[in-house]
Amino acid sequence: MSGQAVHMEIANTDSYLMLKLEHGEDVIGSVEEAVKGERSTLLLVAGLGMISDFELGYFDRGNYLRRFFHEPHELLALQGSVAIEGDPRIHIHATVADTEHRAFGGHLMKGKVWMSNEIGMVRLEGVVSRRVFDSKKKVGVLHISGP
């Protein structure tokens, strides 16, 4: 599948963004690109497809235990949130399955689209959100308030 042009398709309405990613695109980078200039304060993320050259993390007392997978896997579920203020803004987890139908999951650190991905983001208008680093938990924690 090498040599394909890489480009993201986006459908955008007042309440959602829908992304269709092509083979070889960077999953996290594509989400970052899609939310540039976003006016909403919180987006919920869901997606599926296939993924390769990806890294999953398990958060353990301030550090991520990381595992890298080179081979393509089914992307069974991609879910998370994007806070518009603070850092890190994007918090996405993935559940994947290999050819033996074994499932693995964790924080998606990085990954490339294999074949295609479909990622939807729902805007929660009126929700104020930001990520703030919590020194006790050693992680950026989401803080929200509503109308």
C-alpha cells in the first residue's frame, strides 16, 4: 500500500467533526490538525479502522509503560477527549486486536493508519474544559464545568 497520497477528509458541522484518514497518516497528528482553531471547549472522540507502527501506554505512578507494535492490528475502539485549553489537550485510548484475535489496549502514544480510519468528534458546547498538571498524580487532569 505504499506510494498512496496521504490526505485527511473532514466533515464539519456545528455539533461534530468526522475524519476519514488514509493509509500512512499519523493518527494523533491528524486529530491535532483537525481541531486547530476549534472554538468548542470539549470534544469527545470515537473511532475505528486499522493501525500499524503504534505505541500503547499503561500509566503507572507518573510513567507510561510502553509497548510498540509494528504489525497492522484491527483498531477495535478509539475513544477519548480533546480539551481545548491546557496541555496535554488530546487524551485518546485504543483497543486493538491482532490476527489471533487477542486484544491489547492503553493510551495511544502514536500510530499510523493502516488502510483507513474513521474518527468522529462530538462537540460539547457550553462545557468549559482544560487540562492541568496534577503533581500528586503526575499527569494532566481534565477539569470541566457546565452551563
